[in-house]
Amino acid sequence: MLRALSLRRSVQSLHDHNHLRAFASTTVPQNPLTQVSSTRALSTLSSPSPPAPPAPSSSASELRKYLGYTALVLFSAAATYYSFPFPENAKHKKAQIFRYAPLPEDLHTVSNWSGTHEVQTRVFHQPETLEELEKVVKDAHEKKSRIRPVGSGLSPNGIGLSRAGMVNLALMDKVLEVDKEKKRVRVQAGIRVQQLVDGIKEHGITLQNFASIREQQIGGILQVGAHGTGARLPPMDEQVISMKLVTPAKGTIEVSKEKDPELFYLARCGLGGLGVVAEVTIQCVDRQELVEHTTVSTMAEIKKNHKKLLSENKHVKYLYIPYTDTVVVVKCNPVSKWKGPPKFTPKYSSAEAIQHVRDLYRECLQKYRVVPDKSEVDMNELSFTELRDKLLALDPLDKDHVAKVNQAEAEFWKKSEGYRVGWSDEILGFDCGGQQWVSETCFPAGTLAKPSMKDLEYIEGVKQLIEKNEIPAPAPIEQRWTACTKSPMSPASSTREDDIFSWVGIIMYLPTTDPRQRKEITEEFFHYRRLTQTQLWDKYSAYEHWAKIEVPKDKDELAALQDRLRKRFPVDAYNKARRELDPNRILSNNKLEKLFPLSDTI
């Protein structure tokens, strides 16, 4: 399933590869004033004493009443009109665009993949060369106009969005140089992960690790501190050897361990605030096949084998199923040169593994009296994650229904145990499902030699919160690990090289296009997230992934978040670099300004 930035224009696209989206336009009807009948006034002239009240007074009363109705309609229409588009920091968005009036011809609508954040802008640059990018940045700096760097629009929190203006490097997507001997590659920052992998595989090299999906632009995935899994493998920013930044104040600069190391480490996870990343040199590894081994376990078994699982597997992750004791363990290791891939015959076919889920869907269709649309894809054609979305859409906030869906998922995984062999970029991916809200935290988990076991305690705390508060939490709760990084703005930064960090993601899907239902799911998700925040984050020194952190609307909560970030990250050093490289803060947006406020304003 393609996960990409959604850019909709009301005029002709700037580039052929951008799709034109039509905007719905609806006119709010206005009721005309109702004329007052004179019949009653005429009849009163012939009626006996006592005389009735004068007709003009009655007519005036009726007129005032209908004027009031008309004013109410006009006020409601105006209030509804000005409610759209939603403000930039809105917690919920419609999956499909809908407007009460046509947008101006030069206005573009840009949303993230999940449709949870959306902005309208008149400024959306897509330079094709470094020279064009330098001109865009220089002009914006002189005019003090914002051009926030935005990648593929995959971040759940829309960290790259800005209605003031954006710059996107989708057209700067070339592999510039490959050093096969040193296993290094220099690329333009707009290249997508899958493009990069495909472009260098003929040289026998690939990236050291991967996140769950492959559609991210390299510049974006590095700037937010994205990661894969493997307790010996650091987040992806640690693979960067050097970077070319186009800065507003100092022009194009190149930073590396040798050239301005302090700025280099700060800018590797710079959140797009220190310069537009134009080019990146990345340390790669030999391309290799991996064996993925999926098994189903329990928390008791995990506790016994946790240290061994972390230390003996190159990649490992746990998928917890709420309201069950099921833990799905996914291990990935290189194919043995001596033994080759394992010989294994699965007990169940893929059709047999998913049949239980199909049966539940049929049962729920009858229970909720839903007649499937004839235009829908046949149930037997749907993948497991697509079926799960359809099941959840029937009653996404009913705890018992969600628990039943989770139990079906646990059964699916039990029947899906086995092996899979493929290249690392094929094996390390993960079908995350449909549109969703996500909160992912990162916290220290000891060392590889001596895990603290805090990572498993954290999961137990999450599951207890879910059950105690009867949260309709779908599966999975995903847990991964990385080594540390030297990038100080990364949630996994550490000066102790043997430290490891655990990353835990909680989720709620948005399987419907109905605005009211999406709003209700959004409110329930933020209740779920807030419980983990208030009861677990401080206890385990957990900090949210930069692409998933949400800025609170409440002033006191925002101030508390700012203070908390200062305790973990070098905020003063980061803001100092912002002042030097981007004094007019043209690369910033509201989210960055609220997370890292400066004393002066534009």
C-alpha cells in the first residue's frame, strides 16, 4: 500500500507526476423570509366584541420570529463555513476532502498519509537541481517567507507541514556516486528508500537497516531519527557519513565528522530546522539474504528468553496482542553459508491461516446487519490487514468487539508461524495496516550484556492500563530495539556505546471515512496516549519519536513538555544553531516553534 504525501491542487499541477484532486463544493441554502398572511387580520374585523389585538402588532411579532430564524440559519452557515479548513494543529481530519465553498485557484492542499494533519498553502516548491534549491532558499530568506522542508508526508504528526509554504525534493532523487570499495553511496536527499536500494543493489550493497516501510525520502527519514530493529544496530541517522545542507544564512555547507563535527552530529537528526538536506553520503553494508522466523509466545516465555533473543538475533521485534497473552516474535538473521535456508513445511496454508478472520467478518456482518457494497473487493481477495480494518470499522470503539478482533489476530499469527527467505529490503518491511494514529516512545533498556528488563515492565504497564480502563486497543503493540546513536537530538542518543534502547508503539486505526467516527476514534486514542504519558513516560524516561510527537493545545501542558524536552535534549545548542543558520526561521513551522521556542519572533 502506497504511503505518500498527498498534494491536491485546484489548478494545473506544477509537475506531471502530481495528481489533480477535485474539490467538492456545496452551497449552504438560505431560507427566504416567510411572508405573513393577512387572512387573520381580515377575519378579526367582523368578529364580535371584545375586539382582538390590532393586526399590525401580530404581524410585527411574526416578522420578528422569522427574522430570528433567518439570522440563525445565516449564523449557522457562516460558522460552518469558517470551521473549514481545520486549523493546522487539529487532532482529526477528514479522510476525503470536503469544502463548503471553492478554494482559491492558487491554493494547494497537502496532507500526511493518514489524513490526520492537513494544511492549505499557496507556496509549494519542488526544485530539480541544487542550484534551483539554493535560489529558493535564498529568495525565501531575503523575503523572510517560510519554506518548511517536507518529505513524503509519512510522519503521523505532520512534522513537515506548514501552511506558510513548503519545499519538497521529490525531483532531486538521483544516486550521485557509489564507492563500492568503501561501501558508501552519495545521493540526493529526495530519493526514496526503495529507489536507493534498487539503485545500488547491482553494486552488491544495501542499507544497514530499514524502517517498516520504504516510501520515505532519505532526507526525511534521517532528520526525524527513524529506526529499524536490532539491539546491535543504531537508528538510521548513525549511517550518515556527511551531509550537504542548504542554509538560509550561510548558503550551502558540507558537514561531517571531520568538517564541523558538532554541527554534523546535531544536524543528522535536525528536524529540518538547520538547513534543507540536499545530499547525503551513507555508509552501506553488503547485500545479503535474511531468514525471517515468526513464532508465537507468551509473556512468561519472553521473560525467560529475552536476553538471549536480543543478543542472538540480528533483528528482533515483539508484537503484543491486547486482551490476549499472545506475543508474536519475529527474528531475522543472515542465511547460513553452510546450512543454507531452513527446510520447513508450514502446518497451515496462507488461506487456512486467514480463514478464521474471514469467518469472523461474515459473522459480524450479520450481527451489525451490514450489506457489503457490490463494488467492494471480494472478501477472499483481501489481505489480513485489510480484513482487520473492515472488522474494526464495524464498531471501532467497542472494547468487546475490538478484543474479539484481537483474538482473531492472535489465531491468525498462530497459524502463520514459519520461515520466510529474501533480501533484507524485502524481509524487514512490515504491513502496518491502514490509516492510523500512532504514538511511539523510546527509552533506555540497559545494555546488550545486561538488559534492564525495563522494556518488558513497560509493556506490562501498557497492557494493565488498557485492561483497567477498558480501552478498545487494537493490535499490535509493537516493540523494537536499537543501539544508541551519537546524534544528540535523537531519542536514542547516548555517550555510552553499549547502551540499548527500546521503542514501543501504540496504535488506533482510522478504518472509516466518516468524520464523526474518525473524531471519536481520535479522542479515544488521545485518552489512551495520555494514560501512558502520565503513568509511564517519566517512570521509564520515555520520549516520543519526533515524527509522532503531538503538540498539546493547553498552555500549561505545552510548557511542561518544553521543560521535559530540555532535560533530555540539547535544546539551547539546537536553538543556537537555528539562530546562526536560519535567523529568520524560514525553515520552521508552528510545531517546531512550540517545541523549541526562541525568545524572538519573526
